[in-house]
Amino acid sequence: MGAEQIPAVGFVAPSGSGKTTLLRKLVPLLRQRGLRIGYLKHAHHGFALDRPGKDSYEVAAAGARQVMLVSGEHWALLSRTNERAEDHPAGLDALRARFDAGSLDLLLIEGFRSAAVPKIEVFRAATGKTPLYPDDDGIVAVVSDDPLPVAPHPPVLPLSDPQALADFIGKLVRDSAVAPEDPRVALIQHLQRLPTEGDIGGLAGNASVRQGKRFWITPSGASLGALVPDDLVACALDAPLAEAASLDAPIHREVYRQQPEIGSVLHSHGPHSVAISFAGCDFEPPDLGGARLLGTVPVLRLDPDQHRDHTPARVAEALASHSICIVAGHGIYACGAKISDAQRRTMMLELSARIAVLARAASTR
């Protein structure tokens, strides 16, 4: 089993809700059930595992980038970085990969709210904070002794009864429900195939995949075939978009808002598709396969100066009825329940456009 496949459960809550206190009670109960537990916590402030005056601390302070401390029963590897964690946060996948998968049955993750794992929220009304579960479909249960203020809600487990939570997590492990497919992985796998798909290799633009009330999108200016899951940028459907997200993120968001069943959006710059968009009319695929799969493909003629204000609504409207469209001079937008659906439509449109271009060239000879 690869380290990235270690079953994991996340624990999320505002600071002061008692996540760590709960976990201290939970870990022994899970161990009693025969589970080997790992723990990963995001610390909002700096920390040190060594102290001034010790040889290892002084060697590290002198410039050693990694220091390993070993005793009879323990070892620890300390790595230093020149960047602040808030500026260059370590990707969760990379951190999980450092755990020894052969010695663990379950990883408890504290504090990574955007983690693509099943999550349990700890809710205390006394904190005065609003609950997280209404905006996060990844939350599978809420631990609380207070009435939840928003309905509907996930299953509620009493905060005063850690045994009930241990039973709940044990069932998740038995049902293999703690290691669902990460939607980012499927997206990256498809993007990595682009260079091997003939003309599809020239289609790179941007892509996204939806997860509940947010979506993951490729970063601005990225080389799609070289991305890994941690490179994708999380964006909420009802909040300001992340600065690192693709410039087309408003379009993707509007598509997801209008069509809750859509799971992925792909934008590409296929040369033949762009070429036929200058004809000044919607595109009718000349080949039988394209005609059957795509039908008439809308070609949107949009003012470049109004791209940011009007393009998201226009593209989303077109995709709501056709699942694929072309923005004249810019390229293809396609959507589907899965990234493979959007990619299949994209590839078929580029093939049909290529046939159309070749047919027109042949007719002029």
C-alpha cells in the first residue's frame, strides 16, 4: 500500500473547540479496537522539537537543513525551510507520504479543513462560531453536545461519549469509507495523458473538478501535464476565488452554480477548433461520430474587453444546453459528470474541426 493510500479521517473545528482533547481520549479507544494510529496536525504557529544548548540544536542553527535525533525507542527527523509555512504550506499529499503505510491502519488529520478525506467536525456553541458542515460535503459527522443550528446536518455524535465516536470511526474503517477516491487524482491523471493523445496535446488550457460546495482548479500559468494533486487550487462556490486559481475560475464557478450535477469543466485551445470558430456561425460537425456525440456546437462571439464581466454567464448558459461550446478565437469549454466526459467531448470536437478544415482545403483544390 502506498503512503498516499493510508485511510484517513480529518477533524475540523475553530480553535478552542476541543479537537485535541477529544483526540487524546479517542486514540486509546481506537487502539483497543486493534487499529494502529498515525496523527498529523497543522500548527498555526511555529514549533521546535529541540532546545537551545543541545548539540543537535546548535548544529541545526549553524545551517544543517535536516537533523535526525535517535534514542532507544524513538527517532525524529527535523527539516528546516527558508520559507514561512503560511507562504509555502506543505502539501497534504506530500506530508502523508512521509508516514510508514506498513505500520499504520488509520491516519487522524487535525486542522486541514480542505483535506479531501472524510472529516468529523467538533462543534461547540460556546465558541460563537458558525458550523462548518453546511458548506463542506466532506464532513460525515458532527461531534457535539449542543443542538446544531443549521438543518439538514450529518449524523451527530455526543461529545461526552468518545466511545460512540470510536464505534463510528471503526465502522468507517470496516466499510472502507475512509479512503474515498480523491477527485483531484482523477483530474491529474487525465491531464497527464494529454501529451500522449495526439492533437489533444495541444489543447492545454485549464481544468477543474467539483467536490461538494467547492471545486479544485489548475493554477494560473501552469503546465497541465506536470501538475500533481497538491498543485490544484481550492475555490468555494460562494466565496471570493483564490488568487492562485486560473483566470478562467469565474467561468468554471458559474458552470457549477448553474448545474449542480456537473462534476468537471475543461477549457482547451485546440488549433482546429479555434480555426473553425472564425467562420461566424455555430459549428456543424461534418463527420458522423461528431454529429452524433456533439450535435450543433455553439460558437460564442464575445467582446474581449467584456470577457471578465459577461463571459462566465454566456459560457455557463451554453454548456447548460450543449455540454460543449467554442468561444471564437479562444477555444473550447466542455463539461461533464466526470473529467473523462469533458475530455471525450473535447477530443471529438477537435477531431471534427480538423476534418472540417481538411475538407474545406480539399474542396478549394
